[in-house]
Amino acid sequence: MMEQYSSDFLTAIDGLSTLLNCNGRVLPVSVEHATLCAEYADGTVASTEVGVDRELANGRCVDRI
């Protein structure tokens, strides 16, 4: 919502930080849309943060990000 209001992702983060009275600064890895994917030794691929986290919790080892 803040991004739609300010039309800028970084400005939205700063605005929320001020609104929530946060200490420190949040710096995103990227301002571009991205999807996290992980490839495992058997060649299967998990995408999205949730999917990768789920596979790691099940004991699978990531071969490539």
C-alpha cells in the first residue's frame, strides 16, 4: 500500500520505517521483481522463498541458487 501511495518502493520502505518507529534501516536486495529458485542435486527445482524454505526444512541440500 505504501508503495502505491508513494510510487516508489524505497520511499515506501522509509515511510513505513518512520511510521513504525524502527531502529536501523531496511535495505532491500533488489527493487526489481525477482523469484528465488533453488536446484537440488537430483535436478528438481523449488521456486519462491516458501518453497525453498520448505525443502531446506525437509533436509534437502541446495546445489545451486
